[in-house]
Amino acid sequence: MLYCVEMNVAIPHGLDPDTVAKLKADEKARAQELQRQGKWLHLWRVAGRYANISVFDVETHDELHDILSGLPLFPFMTMRVTPLARHPSAIG
């Protein structure tokens, strides 16, 4: 099942810089691991914002929820999840 997920990140300004650096490093490592597993198919930066648009390929809604809620930056994110279905006019 494919999902488009828009993630917006808002890290509190007063958070310890070392904590922020660790969270960002952990987030990058987790995102790359999920990409290598074939779960996180696309990862696109939204220009001018601390945000991304991503496409996930997972087996169930619960699997997607577990992945998203397990991201290190999850406590600082708002997300919009859109289930995707193949368009009848799409080729390939």
C-alpha cells in the first residue's frame, strides 16, 4: 500500500543544541534504513520549509503508523497522510 506523507517539523527553539543534533542524526539514519528496506520510496525536501513529502510502501495502516510514530523527530512533527491508488490513466 502506498502513502504520501507530508511531514512538517517544528523543533522548540530552546531545546539543547546537542539534543537537536543527536535527534537529526538519528532521524537521518532511520530514514536511510527505511529507504534501504524499500519502505520509504521517495523523500523530497519542501523548498523554504523544514518539511518533506515522502512516499511509503508498507503492508498495512498499522505498519505505517508504527514507522511514523517511531521516527526520532516524531514528537516535533505534524503530518498529513494520504493513501494512494493507481490512476487509471497512468502508464507503467
